[in-house]
Amino acid sequence: MEDYQALVNKQKQFFRSGKTKEMTYRLDALEKLRNGIREKEESLLHALKADLNKSEFEAYTAEIGVLLEEIRFTIKNLRVWMQPEKVKTPMTHLGSASYIYSEPYGTALIISPWNYPFQLAIAPLIGAIAAGNCAVIKPSELTPRTSEVLGDLISEMFPEEYISVVQGGVETSQALLGEKWDYIFFTGSVPVGKVIMEAAAKHLTPVTLELGGKSPCIVHEDANLKLAAKRTAWGKFMNAGQTCVAPDYLYLHRKIKEEFLRYFQEATEELYGAEPLKNLNYTRIVSEKHFRRLRSFMNNGDIFMGGKVNEEGLAIEPTVLTNITWEDPVMQDEIFGPILPVMEYEQLSEVIEGIHQHPNPLALYIFSESKTTQQEVLNQVSFGGGCVNDTLYHLASPYLPFGGVGNSGMGAYHGKGSFDTFSHKKGVLKQTTRFDIPFRYPNVKDGLKKIKLFLK
Ligand code: NAD
């Protein structure tokens, strides 16, 4: 196992120089990152095509455009975010003023997955830079071409004592985790999330864990079915279902099940054609292992649509399975592929109960025209974040925190949330020296009586 101590020490030393805390340095770094992304656009599109057969449209939208927008938003707001926040001071502290300072942690380790291999490495980095940290990124080994472009971009733009990319798989990740970081930001699966937290605990390093899980999509009897079908098909089959917040399974009200599925089939055909496996822009499955795991679900329930695969190209048709129950293998873990199991219900309470029996989802989607129904679900189910009458879109707003709860993770980011995630909030009281209120001192006459007037 390689030793990364030298790299970490170099970064710690650079951090102590104070350079990364300067606002101009942070803004300059964000600007460089933006230019670097623009310069590498072509190579990134090629790499994403080679690694996952991502179409240019999907790759630009979900991996490049979204980051440029995040950088723009961060640059625009950074000056304000960096200001110490003046907060109220209680009467007992007369004469003083209170502030919250946002201070960078120091050196951050960012470990990212393969499904959006560029976006999920750079989005946290934007927060790390904005907050004034140094960072090391360990991208996914399963998308080697994208990880290579990412590595080139970072080494061309930044000195390694500031930001560096370390390439490698599980062993590299574990060697990095052996070092003492000031912050660890991990995006990936639930089991590995546990490994990360255990490693972080040894050094009492704070963590953000962006994990996964089974995200339900509920379509109620009063939903706008055609639109619901289109938005669900879009959210499910983008990146061939390899999206952490993709609808994992459908809960359809019994009354509208048939009609909804008809619209769903039409919508999928509109998006990917009658033969998606022949569509050159349809994303493939990342590895043979994942492909085999997904294919094994095909005999669960009945195939309503899809079901065909291209073994050589590792592609799986958009597939819908009906007659599914919680006992089927496809319902045991996050699917992470273009297979959509359907369960039906009559009462909303059955849905809520079903979800409650399982770990907190990362996302939840409810399609209904009724505010009462929407509210019932929002009030009763705990999930990371989600949408009413849409899928995935909550993720693209810099004003909404994005993260999980319970098994789907801890902490959140995007927009100011990213800056806050990578900042320690330091509370500071600035006291006056013009006078000194005596009540706190033990030798004051009737001290207890007086202090009780304030602390009651
Ligand atoms: P993964 O957990 O297998 O790997 C993620 C990263 O951890 C990779 O860089 C990998 O090299 C490293 N890693 C793997 N095993 C490790 C170990 N034992 N010790 C230390 N490091 C290890 O996840 P993945 O397969 O790359 O990605 C898919 C998962 O990520 C899904 O569960 C998905 O839901 C989740 N995900 C979550 C989000 C989110 O924002 N919440 C986004 C995308 C993906």
C-alpha cells in the first residue's frame, strides 16, 4: 500500500500558509476550475462516452453544465458567505457582540463514485475551495477515462499541495483513509459509507456521507398521469437508471395503474425510440458485474415492457416489472439500473407503512393534484429530499440542500450548503472593556439573587 502521508503533510503545510483562506485565492481557484472544465469539455465528453456510453446531451447537462452553473453561483455569492455573520446577543451579555465565523477545516478528502464520475468529484470540490480548504480527490476506478481527464485537469490547474487527484481502487481508498484528514466527503454505497465512517472515527474526522437507497415514486389516483409518466420515465432512465436519486420503484394506485403504464411506455418510446438497444445515445451499464446483477432481476414478477439486453454492449432495455412485492429480490437493495418494479396500492397508508418498514430513502417522489395527499406523504415519511409532481429536479437547485437521512447518508451540500459543509462554524463573542457587569463573579453581594433575575 502506498503511503500518502507526504501528500497530506504537504497540503497541511500549505494550508497553514493561509493562502487558501484569502478570498481572492478562492475566487481565482474557482475561476481556474471553470476554465479548466471548459477547456476539457471535448475530452470529458469523449471519456464519458467511452466509460458509460453517455450521450453528449446527458453528459453536458448532468456532468458539465450543472458544475459550471454551481461555480457561477458560488463565485457570485462567496463574498457574502465569507462574511462573519452577526447574530443576536442576550441581555446577560450586555456590552458584547456575537459573530459566527466560517473557517475552513483544512485538508479534505473527497471520495467519489462512477455513476456521475466527473460531477460527483467536482461538486464537492467547489465547496471545499469556496470554504478555503485544500483537497485530495479519489475518483472512481470503474470509469478510468473520465478519472484520467479529471486528474489531468486538476494537475494542470493546481499545485498538488493545494488540490490533488489520487487514482486507484479500494486499496488506494483505504490507504488514504489511514491518514488524518480534517474532513471527509464521501459519495457512494451504504456498505462503503460504513467503512468510511469507521475510518473517520479513528481520527475523529467529521464526515459527509452521500449514500444511496431505494427511492420510491408514488403515483396517486388523482395525478396528472401523462405528465407523471413522462417525468418518471425521464428520471428513471437517465444514465440508464444509474442515478442515486432515480425512482427505484413505482407505487401506483390500483385505479390508474393500467392507464399510467400505457403512458409510461409511450413516454419511454418517445425518449429512447422503439428499440433503445439500437439507440447510440442510450447509456450502458458500468461493468459486467453490475450488468449480471441487473439481469438476474428479469425473472421477478412479470415483464410489462422491455426485458431485452445486449450482453456484449452491457446495455439493458428500459424495463418495467409488474406483480412485484417487497419479498422479490429486486426489492431488497437499490437497483441502480433501468429496471423499474411496480407495486400497487389502494390506500395511501399502505404505501407509507411499506416505506416505513425499510431504511429512509435518499429521495421520494409523489405525483398527486391534492395538497392534502402531498402533505400527508411529506409529513409522514422521512427521506433525504425529493419532488412533488416531478423527479430528480430538486437536485439541480442551488437553494435546496441535497443529502440523505438515516441509511441514505448524513450532511448535505449544493449552493451555500457546500460552503457550509466544508466550513467549521466558529462562534465568537466580542466583549466590551468599557465596563464590567459584576453579577457573574462569586464575590458580588446578593450574587445568586441577582443572577436569578437573568437566568430563570
Ligand atoms: P462504492 O461505494 O462502491 O464506491 C465509491 C467510492 O468508494 C469509489 O471511489 C471506490 O473506489 C471507493 N471504495 C469502494 N469500496 C471501498 C472500501 N471497501 N473502502 C474504501 N473505499 C472504497 O459506490 P459506487 O458503486 O461507485 O457508486 C454507486 C453507489 O453510490 C450507489 O449506492 C449510489 O446510490 C451511490 N451514490 C450516491 C450519491 C449521492 O449523492 N447520495 C450519488 C451517486 C451515487
